[in-house]
Amino acid sequence: MIELQGIVQTYAGPQGPVEALRGIDLSVPRGQIFGVIGRSGAGKSSLVRTINLLNRPASGTVRVDGRELTALDPTALRAARRDIGMVFQHFNLLSSRTVFDNVALPLELEGLRRAEIVARVEPLLALVGLSALRNRYPAQISGGQKQRVGIARALASRPKVLLSDEATSSLDPETTRSILALLREVQRELGLTVVLITHQMQVIKQIANQVAVIDAGRIVEQGDTLDVFSRPQHETTRSLLDDVVPQELPAVVLDRVRALLGGVPASQATLLRLVFAGADSDKPLLSDVVRRFGVDLNLLHGQIDEVGGRPFGTLAVLARGAQDQLASTVAHLRQAGVLVQEVSHV
Ligand SMILES: Nc1ncnc2c1ncn2[C@@H]1O[C@H](COP(=O)(O)OP(=O)(O)OP(=O)(O)O)[C@@H](O)[C@H]1O
């Protein structure tokens, strides 16, 4: 649905040119919620604004729904942009217009008649849960409600693509959850393709089917969100993930392991970090290995969660038994689809 090829973006900075994007290739399939995560200054805003050419890249091509936007003249580009809605961190509402009139604005600019505008805006206000607040002004509603207005306005032109530039970054955690749930609902209901940029892994975890990690103007890792959460490859990904899925065991757990291991020969115990992702997390695998191989298991630490709506869990387990029992345990878990890491630095 969205194809970026060889995107380079350079700004004139006070100390010379700033290379914000250094050759980005990205392919976003139709109907996905595609998250782009990176630290401050990594190039996220530059990237998302390239998709609707709010930022025209120095080089590279942008294709949306089969049309090469970078090749269109200004009139054709204006028309093509109606297929691409955008939601902003600071909402960008007009303070002198009511909720209804903010949502209606893009339709007025398109030249639609009042009756058509009313027919489009009413259901959108219902969809975002704001029908009752239609006559309020932005100063009279909360941050979360403002973002609902922003989402309804972005949907007014019936876009196929919705871009979200840090849409939840200035909201509290609970409001963030409700706005992300709304984005997911409208994505499903309208069959949209959503590209969402964020610096919070929590946002990716809650909503994205696929994720790309951007670092210093380059995509350093991308894939299915559950795969990236299970097997992060790049240091930046691991460090961003640490907030929601601790990559190392806490010191207090390692202390407990040392206490449990007192006097046990090294060959007869192993500390395992297990990652359960997707359907595999439903199987009774741990009781299974205890029964089959006669190992002892101590559950030390863990969390069970959801990533992009699918089950995801990590567990730290101390397994004790004879060498062959331990080897069979690890092999069995791996065969069942569990990612098993043997932690050696205890
Ligand atoms: N208009 C501009 N002029 C000069 N430099 C810019 C401009 N816009 C962005 N930059 C620089 O380009 C780089 C990427 O910026 P960008 O805003 O895309 O990053 P970001 O990941 O969105 O950061 P943040 O999360 O802080 O908004 C940064 O080094 C930034 O300072």
C-alpha cells in the first residue's frame, strides 16, 4: 500500500546540513497497523511526513496505493492527499471552531455542500464518541477528546491511509489506551492502513502488527511485532524494548539463583529465559517437561502480556536435573516453539 524507496532527507542546520533520513526503504502492506519507533531525533517525524509529502525528500520515491506521489503535479498531489489522513501530537484544532466545524473543515475545503457535510460529519462524531460535544470549542474539552476530534477530522475525506505523528504522546496512560483502542477500531471498521510513529514501545505493544525501528535516519530492524519482541536483533531495539519487556534479569533474581544453586554442580542446573509468543503460550509446556524428563523447575520471574492483541510472555526458570534431562528439556521446549535462552552470567 505504501512503498518508500531510497528516501533521503537533508535539512540546512546552523552547523551545516543535517541528514535526517539516510536512505529509507519501507513497504507497508494494506490493512496493517505499522508502527515506526525511534528515539528523539531519529527521524520519525521526517519519515511520516514524507509519506504525504508534507516533507518532500531530497531523493527517493514515495508510492501510495499504486500512485507515485513524488511524480505528481501540485493539483494531482492535492487530490491524492485526500486519501491520506493525518493525526498530530498537538491535535492542531482551530480554537475558533466548534468540534463539529473542526471535523467539517476538510470537507468545506473540498467544496462539499452543507447537507453532504452534515451527512459525513454526524457518523464520524458518533464513531469517535463525541456526538454530545459537537457544539463545544476545543478549550472546553479534554486532551483525549481533542484527539478524538483530530481523528474524526482525519477521517472526514474517507482516506485509505491514516498517519499518526505521536498522536498519544501528550496524553496520560489511560487516555492513551483509549485513543489507541479507538485507532484500532476505526482501522478495522474502515479497513485503513495505519502508519503510526512513536517513541514509546508501550504504544507499539498495544496496537502495531508490524514494527520498524529507526535510528539516526536508518531503519535498523523491522518485522512482525511479536517476532521483534521475541528476538530483538539490534541494540537500539533491545534498549527501547527494555521498558516493556526487561531484557536482563533483575539483580534480586540473580541473587536468588545464586542462593538456590549453592552446592549444586554447574552441570546439573541451568537458568533459562523462556519467551512464549502467540498460540504456543496456551500449552501446558512446563508441567509437560517436569512429567516427561523429571527435572525440577523453579519459576523465578516473569510476565504474561499481549503484544498487538496476541499473547506474549517471558519467564525466567531455574531447571535442575541430570545433564541429559536438562538437554531434553531445552530441546522439547524449542521444538514446541518456545524461544529458549540459556543465561550463563549468574
Ligand atoms: N526543519 C528542520 N531543520 C533542520 N533540522 C531539522 C529540521 N527538522 C528536523 N531536523 C533534524 O533532523 C533530525 C530528525 O528529526 P525528526 O524530527 O524527524 O526526528 P524525530 O525522531 O521525529 O524526533 P522527535 O521525537 O524529537 O520529534 C534531527 O536531528 C532534527 O534536529
